[in-house]
Amino acid sequence: MISRLLRQAVVLGLSAVILKAIFPLGQVLFKLGNSEFGAPLYMVVLYIFIFLIATEVVIYLLKALVRALKNDVLISNHDFAADNDTASFSAAGDCNKIVLSRNQFDEAAILLVKTMSAVTAGLLNEARRHLVNLRKIIGNDAIIDILMLKIYKGEKNFDKMEQLSQKLMENEDIQLVGMKAALEAQLEKKEFTEALKTVNQAFEVRQDLYWVIGSAFLLRAKNNDWLGALEVLDAGIEKNLMPTQKSSRLRAVALYELAKQSKADKDKTKFFKFITQALQEDNKLIPAALDLAEFYVKYDKQTRKAEKVLSAIWTENPCYETAKAYLALFPKDTKAEKIQRMEKLALSNVKCPSLNNLILAELYTDAKKFAKAKTECRLFLLKNPATEKISALLTELDKKAQKSHKKADNIFTSLKQKFTMTDNENTDFAKDFQWVCANCGHTAEIWQPICPECGEIGRAYWHLYVDKDSSTAEEI
């Protein structure tokens, strides 16, 4: 600024000297009302110079004042119950605000980052030390409680975590933070009744948060309130909070469970309504298709419709139970007709051809077509080790070969050697098929809407032993 003023002074000074030399008697006249005033030309230049200097000084002072004001930082939502002298109230006198100097703010920001980093790294004692220093600067601000929640969670001190979350829930500005922390603590403690109350409170406050929708759906479903779970899910779908494929799967599961409840209540109208809606949402839901086919046969005597339902689910998501239910639609079929029907059905199963081999091997053995049964077993074993059913079939075929004095194949001989190594023939062999949770890998003999291991909903899929490759498994 000083250099700029000096340059202006030199320029204007030279201008004044030149004007006085050229126009020694030159004057500038001013007229105010009826009066006229005159001033030498060089003096007017000097007056302009003085005016510019004064303007520069005023602007400089204003900028300095603005910088001084910016040196204070306002922190809101503050409780001054245990503050020290490093903080002061704002000029407006608002007891919920605190003013820190720039140095204090910088130090607080660094401590905040260090605390969060320590919590993330699992260095909880170090996080506590940083938090104590942060408290000395900003007092008992809400951020202190939020960071303490993180520390309690890392320490797995869920009682303290739930207790502190109740305090945060009393603050309207951070009410949802407290609710989420309370929910996490209650779920970890397996207090599902309290967790359901908490998440219902959160749902009343906000319906556009994924954790609210997901938790409310899960807890209502675990409480067997599938209608309430469906209400929550529809609110989340309306806000586009989850992928379409996942939401459709969850809706299908909820609708199917409502159909099962209606079936238990002997309400055929609601059962049919819910189960058809479930299959519209997800045409791969095997249990729903099996129940709908059974409904058509039992109540409406409509075998053709049942056949259509089972054929559709077989094409989309083939499984052993579907094939058996399909063949059971025709009880008057001879063994040869059942084989012919299954061979035709196998043509539409391109997703799991080993399943075709397993079922046909059983049918051929039952029809005493042992050569064809051996062929199907061989085809199965090309891709898979022997399962319980295949091992039983091979044992029977080997016995038939011995009775007819035929030489057993090498593949059957090796299996026979394995059988003799154990008292129970099937103990060493894998399950033929099971329901497997796509989230945690939990296995079960029957389909379950909620995984008992991880608690996920609708993640169970039918799994043949061959289905190690995810591309051959049901897509969730």
C-alpha cells in the first residue's frame, strides 16, 4: 500500500509542478448557488491527491477490521455447563453458541480428526486422550458425545452406548443419531423388542433413510409382522432407497409369508392374492410356486394351471422339488411315461444340467433301465463328486451287476472301495442339494425367509452340489 501511495504522490506532485509552470495563473472556478469560488489549478491536483490518500487509508482499515472479525469462529449447539475460560459467549448472548479464536479452532479441528482416526484404527485409549483435550477447548459439545458413542461401540460397551444414545435422542437436532446408536446397541444385545420400539420411533421421524427402512423391515419381519414390514418396504421403494431387484425379492418374501398366514387362517382368497403377487414380484421364488401349484390342484382341480406354474419356475430356477412336484401332477403315469415326461422337462433346464442327470438316474433305476441309469450317473460324476443319492444309486447298480455276473466298471469299483471304509455308506458323501444363505453360507434342508445365522431376509437359494460357480446359482 505504501509503495502505491508513493507512486501516486510522485505522479501527482510532478503534475502539480508542471501545471504551475505552464499555467501560473490558471484557476479552477466553482459555482455554488450565486457565489463563485476559484482555486489554483495545481492546488486542485493536490486536493485530489489528498482525497485519494484518505480513501486508501479508509479501505485499508476496513479490510483489517474484516480480517480481525474473521479470526473468530462460531461453534453452535454448545452446552456451557462445564466450560473453561478459553471459550466465550457470542456477542448476541446466545447460550447455545461458542466463539473460538482461529488458533483454538485449528487445534480443535486437528484433535477431532485425530480422535476419529484413532477410533477407526481401534486405538481407543488414544482416542480417549484426544477427546479429553478436545473437551478442554470446546466444552461438552454434542460432538463429544457422538465421538464417545464411537468409542463405546469399539469397546463393545453397549450398555454405556445405549445410555448415552438416550441423551442424544433428547436433542432434536441430533435425535436420529441417538436413535441409530440405540438401535445398534439393542441389536447387539439381542433386545429385539426394544430395538423394534426404537426403529418405529425413527420411522415416524424419517422415512427417507436406508438404515431406518432396512432395520424397520427386518425387525418387523422377525416379529412376524409381515404386513407392517411390507408397509415400511413400500415407503423405502417410493423413496428409491434400494435397488429394484433387491426390493422385489423382499416384497416377494413378505407377500409369500402373508400368503402362508392366510393359508393358516384358511382364507383362500387372501392366500391366492398374496401368493400370485409374490410370484409377480419374483418369478424365481420356488416355495411360492410350489404352494401355488398345490393350491391349484387341491382346491380348483386345475392341473393344467399347476403344470404351467411349475414349468415356468423350472425354467427360471430349476430344483429337485419342482421336478418331483411336476411329476406328481400325473399320478396315473407309468414308469416309462414318467421318464418320457422328465426327459421332455429336462430340455428346458439349461441352468443346471447335472440336476437332470440326478433325477433321470433315479427314474431309470426305478424302471430297471440300469444301463441308462449308469450313463446318467457317469454324466453326473463328470462334473461332481458322488453325492448321497448318487452313491446310493451306484451301490444299487453295483449290486445288480454282481447278481447278473457282470463286471463292474472301474468307477463303481472305486466307489465300492470307499463304501467299505466306513460303517455308514452315506456319511462321506456331500448333500445332494440344500438351501444356502447367499450372505453367510448357512445351510438348511428347507427354505427359510430369515437366515437364523446372519438374520438376512430372502437370501436363501436352492443349491445343487455342482453349483459352486455363482453363475449357476439363483441370482438374489
